[in-house]
Amino acid sequence: MQVSRVLSAGSAALCGAFLVALTLGAAARESSTPQEQLAAWVGHWQVRIDTKETRFDHARTDRYDARCSFLPQGTFLACDYLGMQPDPDSGRIVKDVALLYYSEVDKTFKYTNVAREGGPREMLMHVDGNVWIRPFKIRTKSDGMLDAREVYTFVSADKQLGRLEVSIDKGAHWIVVNEAVGIKETSP
């Protein structure tokens, strides 16, 4: 079963969602409003994603540069992501954008990603203390679907650990595909 192209694109999504979770999780411990939680995400982040050798993808390390700021009206947070190396499948540098916001209707944070490969794609994040989980589906080349999730654990306000997991048995067992570390750069 080969889904590496989808998982490679997933690395960029992991970077974006990773940064969402990084900021929101650190802020959740100190902030009382969703807007204050989103504000913690503003800044310049460096993310390293180590992909493991699995049947889903080949081992490699990817690095991303992300810059996040509020749009002028202050409701949406925009993040611009830049891959620091060519994507192994397309040979192109990954360039994505994401919008984050809090839905008053759903009472949840939403993450919408747009990439050259397609979009927009809106996703939810589920929170349990300092752990954030973003469940989603990955389409295989044979048009099947795999369950996937990104799990983020907050270590500190400026460091986050994340991982992408895939299940072939409806979530009974999870295979770690990649692990990530994000560090917020300090202002000079």
C-alpha cells in the first residue's frame, strides 16, 4: 500500500496544524478567551519533522519556516509556511497558507489549509489538557481510506512535540509515521 505522496503533503499539513496546536495549547493554560489563545501563535516558528521508514513513507527529515500574524480585523490568524527543501515526490518547495479561527457556533478551533495541491480543507482540533488531536482520513491509491491523526503534546510555551499516526484497522492500532519538534524563534 503506497500513500507516500499523500503523506508527503501531510507533512506540510502537519507543520501547519503543529503550529496551531503549539500556540493554542501553550495559550490555553494562561488565557481565558479563544482570541487570547490564538494571539499566542503570532510569531516566527522553526519546525523539524522526522519521517520514519514505514510502508506508508520513506525516512527523511523536513524543515519548515512559518510566520503567523492576525489579519487586519483580528478575527483570523494567517500562517504562511515554507518548506526548506524540495518535496521528495513533486520536487517543488512546499508553500502553504492556513487560516485559524475560533467558531462561536461550534465552540471549537478550526484550521483551514490551502496548498498548491488543492484546498481549502477545513479541520477541527480536539483538546484534552495539554494534548491536541486532529483526526482526518487519507485516501490511498486504490481509493480506500485510512484513519489518521496528528497528536500534539505541549512541553512549554516555546516548544511542542507532535506526531502523525495512521491506522489500518479503524483506530485499534496506530503506526507512527513521523514526529515533529517546533521551536519559536526569539526576537533579536
